[in-house]
Amino acid sequence: MSIWMIIVVVAYLCIIGYLGFRGYKTTKSATDYMLGGRQVHPYVMAMSYGATFISTSAIVGFGGAAGVFGMGLLWLTVMNILIGIFIAFWVFGGRTRKMGLRLDAHTFPELLGRRFQSKFIQGAAAVIIFMFIPLYASAVLTGAVKYISSQLSMDYNTALFIFSVIIALYVIMGGIKGVMYTDALQGTIMLFGMLALLILTYTKLGGVTAAHQSLTDMAHLVPAKLQAGGHQGWTSMPKFGAPLWWVLVSTIIMGVGIGVLAQPQLAVRYMTVKSGKELNRAIPIGGVFIMMMTGVAFIVGALANVHFQQTVGKVAIVAAKGDVEAIIPMYLQSAMPEWFSILFMLTLISAAMSTLSSQFHVMGTSLGRDLVEESMGRKQKGGGVLATRAGVLLGILISVYLSYIMELKFGKTGTAIVARGTAIFFGLCACAFLPMYVGALWSRGITKAAAIAGLLSGSLSSLFWIMFVQEKASTALLVCSKLFGTRSLAIQLVDGKEVFAKTGPMVWAFVDPLIIGLPIAIVATVLVSLFTKKTAAAHLDFCMGKKK
Amino acid sequence: MLGIADPWVALAYLLCIVSALLCLVWGIIKWNQDDPETEPEEEIRQWAEEEDRVGEEL
């Protein structure tokens, strides 16, 4: 570790500390603590949304996945920009902001609860968030701390402790203002880091077309196991309907691409700005930001194959000894100049901190505001800020405990469970909240009972799929193998060999929970709406601004 | 195209750039434009602040 690295890290932490303190000084009410007083600048809002969305795992984990799957992952970037930013801000953002204001909602569960006049919905949504987000947070935390401890030559537990305490301080004290100010700075650092990475990579490999061509020419080097799964080269999509095609399209592209719309920690950001103008201004900032994050990570991840082939005569996944997450760090170490490692370390610390701070904040508001204050009716002084701060602290403790104990106690199994955290949370949120959220914003016909039916059927069906069918998750979670003696109900053992259940092109064990849970939740929501008591017209007029 | 073998992947590559440009152009055109459906937002905002204040005092 060089003296420069220490100086840069200390300076970075001082600025983060200052921004957190600024958030603290300007936070006076519950609206300040939860929504930044609904007056947040569009640059801060867009960068905060983007930086929260993009964690270390989006860069290192998914970048590594691009090293395996190739540039087909760029479809996820297209989804991220078009759905995650453009549709999200333009279509969802404006309505969410207005309805949130009319209903005086402070959190995502509160918006849904008040729209459907149901304390149960607010409470249940809060429970889902509070139960599952620690797993997502510990996935991000574990990844970040591993990277930091290796870069700064620190012990894993010491790094975990210091890193968590810093985030805890500015989230608990500064509320969403502390979170969003620091996010904006972190997002800006991430932007420079990724831009430098893209330019350096293309320059090194002889330019855009030459780099891609070298990757295309390596198609015959795809390892046999990947070829058997349908891999056709790093600049081609996998064979339609093959296992790798399902993983790429259903889990990576659709699961994450659509799942982003119903993420509570992201949706709450629309309510932090003053008017529709700010949302429009946030679109270009967010769009370019996301392209520079996932787009660059996927291009560089795929092109790492060319670098490793030229230097060590191996493709990326073989050079990384099968560890997908090691591809990007190894590439940086062997291909990038030394000054870049400092910039990139800050980029990754920023990516992790910005995601974590929002996760902790949303855990706190779920517990403090949604569960204790509203759902259980225990009103307190300050609109639930105290309970929210306690909730943030509890959420942090659970996440840190998970990051600490999982690897220590369960070894590789623990790591595998934590690694599934991001995908599990994304899928679960989409199935549980998306139909109800869309209904809340646009439909006068979706009833309270229907919203509850969608919430329960979506969350339960996706949880079932996660625990018992989707092989990646069910293998890691172990519940299926303990109960039924097989790692997935869609895999049968025939003469000691695994046979995957299929229906047409559907290889069930590789289908993402979203593909199953979301349609079930939509059908349940629509069907129950047909037979249950309609919401009072006056309430609907109020929510939707008297528009029939 | 661009040295990419599969037209679907090349399309994704181009769409990344095009969609980011779309966001950029959209933002520039709509820079000063609020939502078309105008409503007395200040009133609602004041009401929401009042609600918060009452709630916190309680």
C-alpha cells in the first residue's frame, strides 16, 4: 500500500464525513430525514439513484459475468438505461412524486399503504424489505470489504468494522440528505473511474473495432463446458433455449432489468425532488451514468479475455481459475497502470458505500416509520425519526453480522448464500411490489384486496421458486436438498446423473423467479380486483389529482 | 459490424449508445418543462408540510 493510497483514502473519508455532517445540520423534520425535504437538486437525485443502483457487484460481479458470457450482457445495459432510467423517471417518477406528495407519503411502503388505504400493505411491505434487504446489503458489504482488505492489506474483520462504522455514522446522523450528498460525490468518482477504464482498455487493445475483432476471433477458444451450455463466443448470444441463454436472458437481463422498477430504495428517490422539471433534468444525467457504469463493466469484462489470451494464453475464466468475481480485479492488476488502481479502488469503495447507505436508510425507514410508527400505530415525537435511526442501526448490525458470520461459520456455503442476495432481493421486490405499484399509479380498478393478493402471491411464489426450483439459488440455500434430497425440484437424478426438467424451450431450473412470480402476481391482482369491493371514487380522485 | 460477430450483440452495443443519447436529448429538450397536467402544487406542498408538523407535534 503506497503513501498516495493512504492520503487519497483519508481525504476521501474526510469529504464523506463533511457531506454527512452537512446532511445532519440541515435535517430538522421527518420529511428532511426521509425525503430530503422534497427539495433535492436533480444532479444529486440522478447521481444518487444511479450510484445506489450500481453496487460493487454490478461492476466486479457482473463485469466478471461478462468475461464468461461475453458482450451479450450489454442487453442489460440497454434495459438499465431504457427501463431503469428513462421509463422509471419519465413514466413512474412523475406519478410517484405527485401521488407521494398528495398522500404525504414518506416511504415506498407508505405510498402503497396510503394509496390502498391499508396499514397491512404498509406493514407487510416493510417486513419484506426489512427481512430481505440485509441479505442484499451483506452481499454488497462482503464484496466491498474483501476488495478493500486486499487492497489496503488489512484484516477482513477490521476492514468490515471500520467500513460499517463510517457508513453507519453518516446514514444515522445525516438521513437521506447525508446519503444523497455522499452518493452524488461517489457517483461522480465512479464516472471518472469507469471512463478511464474504458479509454485505457480500448487504447491498449488497438481501438474499438480491433478490440472487438480480436474477441470475435477467439470464439473457438470457448471452454468445452461453456460450449455445452450453449456458448457461441464472446461477441455472440448463447444458443436460443440453451441453459446459458436462460441464465443470461431471464436472470441477468430480465430479472435485473425489470426488477429495478420496484426497488423501494430507488422509488423513494422520485419523491425527493421538487417538481417534474427536476425529474426531466435527471434523465440525461442518469442515462449517461448508467451507460458508463454497466456498459463499460460489460465491455471491459468481455475484452479481458483478449488481454489474458495475449498475455498468459488463457481465456479470462480459466486465468481466474474459475472464480468469476476475480476476473475484473485480476485484469486491473495485470493490465492497468498503477495510478489507476488508486482511482479504481475509490470507484469501488464509492459504489459499495452509495448502495449500502441507501439500503441501510430504507431498512431504517421500513422499521421506524412503516412498522412502528404507522402500521403498529405507535406515534412518536419527530415523525418516527428516532425509531428510524434505531432501525438503521439494527439493519446495519444484522447485515454486518451476516457478512461476519456467514463466511466464518458456513465457509463456502455461507459465501454462496450471500452472493445470491442481490438477485433474490431484486426478484422478490419485482414480484411482490410491481403489479401493485403499477396499479396504484394508473388503475382505478385495482382494489385493496387485489393489491394484498398480488403482494402475497408474488412474494410467496418467487420465494418458493428461489428456495426450491432455480438451481443457483436453491443449491446455495440448501433448504431443498435438506427436505427433498435434491438441489432443485426441477433436477432429477437418473443413474447418478442430473437431468434437467424441460417444457419446450423452458429449462425450469434456469428460469428466474421473476418469470414465474411476476405473471402469478399480475393474474392474482387482476382477478381479485374483478370480485372485490372497489375503492371509493373520492379517494381515487384525491390520489390521482381528480383525473378520471 | 464493429468487429462484433452476432448482429444481436452489435445491436445491443449500438442501442446502449443510442438510448443514452435519447436520455440526453430528452433532458435538453425538456430542461425547463414541468409535467403537462398542472395543479396547484404549492398548496399541496403546504398541506403536506402542515400534516408533518401536526404529526410531529402529536
